[in-house]
Amino acid sequence: MRTSTCLLLALVTALLGLGLRLAVPVAPVDASYRDVVRAYDPSQRP
């Protein structure tokens, strides 16, 4: 595969990812999710 083809595919992939990120709404993290993450993260434990 030529270098220009690889660069073009990388650019298309990046633009598609950015477009999806802007188009799809992201739900904010709720308290129960934070509790689960805290349970698995030793630096967050009391």
C-alpha cells in the first residue's frame, strides 16, 4: 500500500471519528458509575 493511500485512509478515519463524536450525544457520568469506578481504583479508596 502506498504512503499516500495510508495517509488518506488515516485522514478519513479521523474525520469519521470526529463526526461521530460531534453527532452522537454523550450522556454525563452519573453517581452510580462513579461509585463503580471508585470501587476498582485503589487510589480512589478511602
